[in-house]
Amino acid sequence: MSTATARPGSQDFERDVHSVARLIPSGRVTSYGAIAKYLGAAKSSRMVGWAMSRAFSSCAEESPVPAHRVVNRLGMLSGRMHFPTPTAMEEQLMAEGTEVLNGQVVDFDVRFWDPSTDL
């Protein structure tokens, strides 16, 4: 079930992206595109990426955004440069039991969480 959302690029859209990311279960990952599709903005995966890059600077109006659980469509840690250290994203995933090899989630298809079908 998809949810209507605000216009991509707006603060409301960013808030929606962060809300979906907070629902990703520990030990699972999703993609920028899956979040965009769920929010009714299937062609806005790049906008989701931008919203995720700002997850660290967003006000603590709610719980922290588990940005480490959002990867690209191939399972690669393409957003790792936005984390406090170059290895922080991988370390957080591995602490949750998600194996990462050469910057890519191992068994991505098994670990993939699709908000359009899982919510």
C-alpha cells in the first residue's frame, strides 16, 4: 500500500522519507528507489538520497533516522560518504548482523525490505 506524499524536495517529503526509514527493521535494508516508490514518487530516488544525506542534521523531533539501512538498488553503500567516518555505515550494518563485503550488502535480495509490500 503506497502513501501519498508531499512534493519531492520539500521539507514534508524529507520528513516522510525519514519516517519510512525509521520503519526499516534492524538487520534489513532498503533502497532509495523503494522508499521513493512507496511515497508515490517512483522517479525521485535521488531526492530520497538527498533527504537521507541530511538525516544526521535533522532535528531530533523524533527518534534517530537509521540512514545506514538505506542503500542503492544493488545493495551498495553509496551513501557512506555522508556518515561521520568512511566506515561508520558498514560498522552499523554489521553490528545489526548485516554482512558487508567490498562496500556491498551480502545477500541483498534476502535482506531487502520493501515498504510497498512489507507495510
